[in-house]
Amino acid sequence: MTLRQANAPAGMMRRLGRLFDSQTGVSIIVAMDHGIVGVPGGFHDPRRILEAVLGARPDGVLLNAGLARRCADLLADRTSPALVLGLDHVIHRAQRGVGAGVAHVPQVSVEEAVRLGADCVKTMLLMGDPDRRAMAENLAYLADAAAHCRLWEMPLMVEPYLWGEDVPADPDARAELNADGARIAIEMGADILKLEYGGNPARFREIVAQSPVPVVILGGPKRPNQRETLANVIAAAQAGAVGLTIGRNVWQDEDPVKMTRALRVAMLRQDLDAAVAELA
Amino acid sequence: MTLRQANAPAGMMRRLGRLFDSQTGVSIIVAMDHGIVGVPGGFHDPRRILEAVLGARPDGVLLNAGLARRCADLLADRTSPALVLGLDHVIHRAQRGVGAGVAHVPQVSVEEAVRLGADCVKTMLLMGDPDRRAMAENLAYLADAAAHCRLWEMPLMVEPYLWGEDVPADPDARAELNADGARIAIEMGADILKLEYGGNPARFREIVAQSPVPVVILGGPKRPNQRETLANVIAAAQAGAVGLTIGRNVWQDEDPVKMTRALRVAMLRQDLDAAVAELA
Amino acid sequence: MTLRQANAPAGMMRRLGRLFDSQTGVSIIVAMDHGIVGVPGGFHDPRRILEAVLGARPDGVLLNAGLARRCADLLADRTSPALVLGLDHVIHRAQRGVGAGVAHVPQVSVEEAVRLGADCVKTMLLMGDPDRRAMAENLAYLADAAAHCRLWEMPLMVEPYLWGEDVPADPDARAELNADGARIAIEMGADILKLEYGGNPARFREIVAQSPVPVVILGGPKRPNQRETLANVIAAAQAGAVGLTIGRNVWQDEDPVKMTRALRVAMLRQDLDAAVAELA
Amino acid sequence: MTLRQANAPAGMMRRLGRLFDSQTGVSIIVAMDHGIVGVPGGFHDPRRILEAVLGARPDGVLLNAGLARRCADLLADRTSPALVLGLDHVIHRAQRGVGAGVAHVPQVSVEEAVRLGADCVKTMLLMGDPDRRAMAENLAYLADAAAHCRLWEMPLMVEPYLWGEDVPADPDARAELNADGARIAIEMGADILKLEYGGNPARFREIVAQSPVPVVILGGPKRPNQRETLANVIAAAQAGAVGLTIGRNVWQDEDPVKMTRALRVAMLRQDLDAAVAELA
Amino acid sequence: MTLRQANAPAGMMRRLGRLFDSQTGVSIIVAMDHGIVGVPGGFHDPRRILEAVLGARPDGVLLNAGLARRCADLLADRTSPALVLGLDHVIHRAQRGVGAGVAHVPQVSVEEAVRLGADCVKTMLLMGDPDRRAMAENLAYLADAAAHCRLWEMPLMVEPYLWGEDVPADPDARAELNADGARIAIEMGADILKLEYGGNPARFREIVAQSPVPVVILGGPKRPNQRETLANVIAAAQAGAVGLTIGRNVWQDEDPVKMTRALRVAMLRQDLDAAVAELA
């Protein structure tokens, strides 16, 4: 029994067991929830992209409920990846998620996720909004979602989301805000943390070591080259991350299947050359 | 997408997809719910038996909630078989399920099955009880379970259970009662029928052909030899059954793993020699 | 983390941790719930008896809700024994629990036990009643209590109670009925089994070994001498029991404090002379 | 029976009895709920800190639900300190609880605290917010929590929290606002008051003397030296406080175990030299 | 604070405080609930009788809900006696309560008693019915009433009622059955016992001494002379009874006011001559 299952009730144990690979303890989750703010580049035909990604056999996919319902037939197999369902999202200042975040929007209830057969739900923890009442509303929403997750034995992934005008530009200060977000999420009842890996391995290692729940990293915007993405994943894995939730760097890639395989090699073997070799 | 998934809402499609093998459309389910009436022969140590059965990679296991919770760690893997949870059971006239059934007992709610991450629930439809009020209570219970299953998009397997003093001894009359049970279950909202195959291929073929939902057969008591069990499965498969829920003929067997493999071959290839060869 | 806490949600883990001694994993529970059928010998003044028993520092006391409320001040200390609350009881053919059991009576809800700060609840599983509908009602009651226990993370102790005309006189057949009761309780969701130790060490060892939950033994009627009681406890402990729920053999004893100490020594050291020495 | 137990229903009496030491009537509670606003200095690894603090055998620990669930195995012993669960928290103007409070956020329900086996719950009473609607919402929340506490016989600790722009700078005026908060909490149904001791012994003695429920003091920010902290505790104890809920001055200390012991000596013996001697 | 109020929640304390005289701790309750089996002698005009009885200023009156509603105007004064409401009654073999009891009938819910402003409710515990299922139903009813009383903080008076064919004729055996009834009532949650005083002072003294709740005696049939009634009350008071619920011996008396005064003197001063002097 690994850390992720200690103290877990049976239903949570079963759901977590579908999300994390039992051989390696790792989870490669492809995020395809970006359509909630419009049509991102490379994600024009969501069903076709999902089919392509499934060919790479990720451990999980992150979707919004509408698309998950429409594509349920693609996810209806015992070997299908786990379904991580987004419960909420963030509205930004400009269209298509551009600019600082300005509002938090609930999408679906935990009960809807349960009905759909989701294996995990994901929610946002807003860090850095100067409008502290917005943060209070977000925390109240998160507390309620956590209570429902406990009731249904549904794993809760929380993503501390550094947005808004109070987010510091200084990388170290930003890393501290990230650490604050991780701690708040744990206190509120997160079962999995989805964190940005900001490039400071020592600080990130501390955050992971001090977390009683597993940490997966988020992918962030498409990077100029795959090697950089893979190196970043290796650094995070070396610092203790046991998974990643990555989107644009996969489905904006020329070959999502090869890129997913490369990410898995990066995560597991933490060897950049071996990971890059998967792209050939 | 096979017949069984047409018109299915997304959550049901996902759960059914874990129960029926996507390559073959078939489901080999090992029933281990017999402990609810005591300790049956060969089922003394439930956890060890479950571990042995899992080695044969069945498509599903049928358990009661207490044991499923205690053994959740054995079922917490993406490759684990689907979990079919018994919602109710029958009390018989004598200890250990001996004699005619005399009462129907609810065990757990559909919501508890959902919480536990079950992929299907199973309930009993009592046929043949001279006490018609008992039948009415059973039908009211079944209707309520079906409503909750629809709400949660949880597949409902119904087993018409021929018990009591009004069950005819004549095989043909019994086959008609079986057909009646199948139809009542369909009208009430069953998603899967669990039927006895009584040895009349023509009548059983009609029942299956006239059912808009898939049919799996039940195993019944341990037969004197494996060949007979396998021949019976082949006959049912030839008549249209797409799965089986079999217990005592598996875990009372000397080698449950080989027997499970033989059952799968019987179901898929419908070739007795090929199936028997798996036992060697 | 011992077996008893695997897969346990946090609230259950905390309550079980108050019932079983953390150093030894053993629980000596003094049952004082006998007043529900009248005034048993030696239990005339329940409050005074409870005070005497507390002096022996048992791990738990088994009480009915009325007395537990009246004596809450005696149980309101961090070092107080865990409170095991009886949820139901059995009516026998004659006054004061004499003769075969003839009816099962619910007393208080799980919610009331939660409110009172109980650490465990106990319910009866009736085995051997020729009136099978009474058994069905009892099972339905037990299923409902188990569901509420899961909701509140309250440990459920189930006592298979061999009563009524269908209970065999033959010790081996009785041992099998005991084993059946243990299995049914597990399937229904028991967290702890309270079993009679019938004097067949080999069969009892099997029952314990095959149980995924801990087993405590019941004390039964006052035995003619203490040595016999202690020898019986040692035999059960050697067969795997991790606790006992014992009443009349404690508070009908001349010195309940010494007898409780002797029982603990018997359970832990499994040495009859050492246990008897505590009585001096 | 001490004051704290008069008129208490049985469940509340049992829970209070776990929180206040029965020999001394005093409760030393270590607060470790600060992570709800981020990672405070000295509280980086919450599980390790909790383990260290438990070594000092406090009477209680104050935690948020997420961390309490994750660390339930550390709190699952009959000798574990009582669990005081935070039901809500306050959002401040700046990150990490810096600046005036600007919003009140519910975290978990009383029912969740009950389920988790908490012995007491704590909630905030906001005093001094110029936004009187925010105060009205807080009071409505508190009234609801108090009603649920009465239903479940769960002790309610209320902390009048002097925040916002209407809090006077003048110490005497601040002491009056503190007294107002204490009275409002009592009128709303508090079972325990958590108050700041502002350095005015005469006024504080009046507040305590006029309170029908026990008063514990809060610790506040880390003080420059331990002697000052201990002197403050002694003054409060001399004025009638029967406990303290102290965090940063314990786990930001070099040796939390020694500091906890010193605090207990300060509280009980009200002798500064004796308390300081514990730090050696 | 007397014994009867220890551990009592506030609502119960207030209601009990209206039932028992605060100066003396005693309660003289006049029972006028006999009309539920017809028109008993001397109770032809219930309203007039009630008015007469009120003139004697009893501490309480025992009524059924119908009459209590009709006569509420007579009971709507701060100096009115406490209202004890009968929740149920017993049907006897013959009209007007003649012959052995044969059935137990619920009348009104605890909620109705609350609505009516009752200060206490009374229910029957049937002892001695050979039909043990009837006893089981009665106990289930009593358990439910006790749960509702705890919820509403309503004092519950339980009257063990020795009826039916299993009630022994031997006075000592009858006293033991009375003791059994008292214990069962306590275990079920009675706040006050209403017991018959059978003439054995030593045994009755034990029952009272071993009861954690106050005991009042019932009056029974009209005795041939008042002196005998008063002597009986004095004996019970000397054995520890703190009140009486007496009907026919009051309102079948020539002068209910004088008789009530005599009963109070008997109860308080335990001096037969002084009591008899009140009748002059």
C-alpha cells in the first residue's frame, strides 16, 4: 500500500487505483479541458484529438463534463484512462484565457461527476487575487466540493492557480505563493495536488516532501521545444512529483502519441536522452 | 458500439464498458457473494479465494458490500475486474441457503454502491412465491432500485429467481416462468438479465432474441464434472448469452484459474474440446 | 498500522484506536448491558458496579444508552475506557433472558450513539430461529445499521447470536453455525466480530484466520471457577482472538478489579498460572 | 463535577472530559491550524511538527479537517489529545494572514467534525468589521453552527476575533471590545471562550468571572522570548483562564516539547521560575 | 441541584423543575387519565373534578391529551401544576380496565406533548405478558418514545406495568418483577420511574437506592379507608420514593382537596397522625 492509499476509504482507494499506474505509482494525465475558454490552437476537433491521445495510453485524461459526455464511448473500456473531471474554471480578462484571471465559475457538481463515472475531480484554488472576497468565495466553494468528495469517496485534485495582480513576479516569491497554495489545499482536504514546477528544484522538493498527499505537476503553455518540456518534467520527477497533468505540450505537438510516451519515460526513468529518443 | 450500449447515457456506457470485454463483447463474472448465507464449501477464506480468482483475470466479480470494502485494495487497479455489487439477498427455509426461499432482504443502497465505485449492481426478482404480497414488496423494492440506478447511470442486473412453492417442476413450465421473469425485469428497467439456462436451447434462444438487453447466465450448483459445466455454457452461448456469472463451479474447482480460462474459451469459441484443453 | 485499521477512514481509525490498546492491540471490554432484561444477580446497583469495574481500567465498557447517559460523568475522562453502545437486544421466552430468544428489539439509532460520543456500536445477528421472517427482519435491521455506521465512520461490532430451535446441540454443528454467523456479519459490513469460543480450538482458529476483521470473544454465563474462565480465554487468544467482551464473569466475581487484571494477563501472556496469580 | 460540566448533556460531558485534564481542570491546546492561510514559518512539514508536538502530551490539538484526516493515525490512541476542529477561517487583506481580516469562510460542517470523532469545534466571531453585513453573515453562520453543536452534543469553542478597521488601537477600548465579543459568544451558545489576554488583568478577571463558561486564552504571534510568553500565561491563569490555545509560540520554538511542558507548569503553578525551569 | 437534575440538558432541567417542588424535592401528582377506558366511578364530570383537584394545589396532574386540550384554560397559570401527559394506554380483557391487560395502544406522540406544553410524558412498560412479541413491540415503542424525549429534552416517566398471565402471585416474586421493570426502564432511558409499592419496604428501598433516577409510586385502586392509603405512602417515602401519582384515592374521596393535603404531609413529614389530621 503506497502513501496515496493510506487512510483511504474503499471507494477512494479504487478510484485512485485507476488513476495511478499500479506498477510504477505514476500518473500521466493529458489535460484537454482548455475548450472552456474557447478554441485553443491545435484543439479544433476535440473528439479527433482525444482519439489520438488515447492511442498513447495515458493514465488519465482531464476533461470538462460536456465533452466527457459526448465522447463517453471513447472512454468506455476497462483499459481506458481514468477520467479526471473539471468541476470549475477561471474567466480571464480577455477572450481565450488571455490576461489575468478575473472570476471563478462552477461548472458541475461532484454528484454529476460521480454519475458520469469520473475517477477524480479537479478544482481551482485561486491565489493572488487582490479581491479577497473573490478568494473567500472560491474557498467556500472548494470547502463544499471537498465535503461532497468525502461523502462520495471521490478523489479531489486541487490546483493552486497563481493569477491576478497580487502574484509576485519574483520567482522565489512566486514559489512561496505556490507553497502557500499547496498547504491551503491540504488543509481544505485535497487528495492530490496539481502544482506548477517553477524551476526551483530545492523549494519544490521541500513542498513535495512536506505534503501528505501526492503531487502532480501542470504542463503550462506550449514550450518552444520538446526537449525543454521533458527536461522540466525530469526535474520535477527528481524533486518528487509522481505525475503530470499536461495538455498543450501534448496535443499541440506534431505527434501526441510519441510525446506522451516521451513524457512517461521522462517521469519514470528521469533520463533526458531516453525520453527524447521516444520522439524519433 | 454494440447493442448493449445503444441509447445508454454516458455514465452507464462507461460502467458497462468496464464489465463487458471490449474486444469480444463477452463478460465472465465470478460470483463470490455466497457468504451472505454462511460459509459455503470451498469459500472458507474469502480474501485468499478472491486473490486466486483475480489471477484468472475475469471481467467482473460479484461481491457483497462488506467483503468488497474489506478487499478494496485487491480491486484497486485499472486492470481489476469490474465490481458487480449485490444489493439484496434471499433467505431460505433452512440454514446456508438450503430449501425454498422464504424472504427477500435489502442489503445496501444504490448510493452506497456508487460510493464504493461499483460498475454494476445486481438485484433479485422473486418468481414463484405463493405469497403474492412478498412478490409485491419485492417488485416495489426493484422499482425503487431501478429508479436510483437511472439517476446514477448505474447498470442494473436483475436475476429472476425461481423459488418457492409455485415454481413448477416441469422443465418446460419452468422455462416459461423464466421467460416471464426476464420480461418483467425488462419492463422494470433491467440493463442486464442474469438468467438460468435450463437446458432448452430453442426456448432460451427466443428469450435472448426477444430481449433488448444483454443476457448472462448464472452458474448454479457445482456440477459433477467440468465438462458438463462447459458444455452447458457453450449451449447458452450458442443460444445468445454474452456472459456468465458463475461462482461455485469456479472457486469450488481444484484450479479456479484454469476453470475461468476454460469458461472464457467456451463462451467465445463455443468449442468443447478447446475449452476442456484449458483445464490440462 | 495493524490489520484493524487498514482501509479505515479517519473517524473509524480514531474510534478503533480508543477501543483497542495501542501497545498490545488487545481489548478487554466489560459488558454491563444485562439490565435490559431485568436485574441479573450481582448487578443490582449499576452505577456502583460500573465504578468498581472502572477501577480495573478495562479498554472498553459495553452499556445500553439509558445507563450510559446516566453515568456519563464516570466515563468523561481521557483515560476512560471506550464506550461500546448496544443498539438492540433480544427478548427471550421467559423473564430475565431465560429460554430461547423469541424477538429482536431495536433500542437506539446509530445517530444517538454518535451524539453520546460512543466509540463503537454493537448489534445482534440472530442465527437459528426457525421463523425465517424474523431472521429477515433482523438482517434488514443490521444492513441499515451498517449503512449508518459507514456514514458516521462508527465501528460496528456484530454478535452472531445462536438462539432458537434450529441451533444444533452437537458442538461441531454449533461451531459451523458460529462460522456461518461470522461470515454473514462480514458480508454485511461488520468491523469487529463478537463470537462465542466453543471449545474447538482448530475450528475457531480457522474462523479467525479467515476473518478480515478482528475477533473478540463473548464471556457467557458465570463459570463455576475463575480458573476455567481464564483457561478458556487463553485458548481463544491462542486461536487468534484479540479481545473479549465479558460481563457476568467479572461483575459477579468477588473482586471485579482483580478478575479484569487476570483476564488481561490471560489474553496477553496466555499463561494460566500468571493469570491466576493476579487473583491472589 | 466542575463548572464546565454543569447542565451538560452526556455526549458533551464526555467530549469536554477528553479536552480538559480531569486532575487539574486545565487544558493546554496546541493550535496547528495556521496552514489554512499558507505556510507559516516553522510549520513547513505539518505531519512532522504534529508528531513533535504530540511528544509533549498536550490536552488538545487544534487542526483543520484536511490535515486531521491525513494524520488520523497519529491521533488514534486512547491517550491522544482531544481533537479541536476548526470549522471556519478568516481571509486577511494580504497573503498569509497579514493585515486586517476581510472575509469569513466556512470550511466544514459540525456533522463532518462529528464523523471525524472531534471532541470540540471552534468557530470565529468577527468583531470590528466596518461592513456590518459581513458581521451579520458571520453571526448567522455562528448561530447555525451552535444549533448543530447542541444537536450533536458537541462542545463549541468561540473565538471573538478583533479584526478590521473598527477595532480600536487604545488597549482599554480593545479590552472592552474583547468583553463584548465574549458576551455575544455566550449569548449565541458558546461552551468555551477563546479570548485574547490583552494585558489588563483586572478587566480580564472580570470577563472570566462573569462568564458562565470556561475561558481559554489564545497565544498570538511568536513573542521575542519564552519568558514573556510564560509570564503572560501566568497572568491570564491568575485572572481565571483555565486553558490556552497556543500555536506559534510552541511550534516556532526550538523545543516544542519543553515549551509545552513549561506552559503547563505556568498554567498550573503560576510560578514563572518553575515554568522557565522546564525549558532548561 | 438535586440528583434528578444531574447531567440534565437545560430544557429537561426546566421541565423537571416545574414537576418537583423546589423547596421539598417532592412531587404530588394527581392522576386523572382513567377515562381512557370509560367512565370510572367518581370521575363523571372530568372538568369539574379537575377544578376541584386544582384547589388542592398538587405539583402535577396526569392527563390524556384530549382532556388536557379541553381543559387547558384551567392549566394556563404560572401557579398551575405541571402537566404530565399519557402517551399510551393498556386495553384490558373486559370493559373499563377490568381483567388482565391484553394490548398496548399508543395515543399521542412526544411532539404533540411538546406542542401542548407538557412538562413530562408517561409511558407503560409491560411486564408479564406471555406473548413475548407483544412485549417486543412495547419495548420498540418505548425505545422510540425515549429517543424523541431525548431530542426534545422532555422528561420521560416510565411505569412498569405488571399485567398478564406471567405475573406471579407470590408477593416476593412480584417485587422482583417490579425490580426488573425498573431496571429495564432505566436502561431504555427513563427519567422518572413510576412504581408500585408492594409492601416490602426492604426490597423497595433497594430498588430506589440502586436507581439513578427518582422514583414516584402509583396509587392503585381506591382503598377502604384513607388511613391505609396514607400509611402506604409514608412507608414508600421512608423507603426513598420522592413522589406519588395517585388518582382514585383522591378524586373518589369525599374531599379531594383535603386528601391531597394529607398525601403531601404523609410524603413530607412521614407522620401518619399528622397526615390524618389534614382530613379533619
